[in-house]
Amino acid sequence: TRERPSILINTRGGRRSDYEFIVFGSTVFRVPRKGQPVAVASTTLVAKKRTWRYRFDIDDVPGLGAGYGWAAATQKQSGRFADVAPDNGYATSP
């Protein structure tokens, strides 16, 4: 209850490129280079202790079918941002 989990999704480029989507709360947002994030899909979050599971339809998020990288992040109650997984940057899709 003291943290806000999110997933950053990178569909283009390597580990150092900007992410294109963020999964936060009950929504997947597309993050354009300029302008505000735009909602593109709905999601559900199930949290149990330190395990977070987001579920959404991969077909609702453009570009995920071709592969993607992801990182889990959170904003603590203090407002500090924390990259919580994986330890060495983005993990790639199978």
C-alpha cells in the first residue's frame, strides 16, 4: 500500500533507448516523445506481498508481438523512484 508499481516497456532499440509504454494502475499508456501519455489498453494488477502481476491483452499494445524489453519500477510513498527489477536493466521478451 505504500508503493505504486509500474512496468516500463521498450519496443524499439536497445536497453538505453526510451521506453514506449508504461503500465500503471489499471491502464497501459503509450508514452510519446513529446506530449502527454495516452491510454491504449486496460490491465489488472494483482499484488501479494512483494509480487506484482499485471495482466493485459498483448494485442491491445502495438509492437509487443515483435518482442520487447521491460523493467519494473515503483514510486515509494516518499516520492522516490526505484527500479526494482531486473537488476541489470531491461529483461527481453522470450
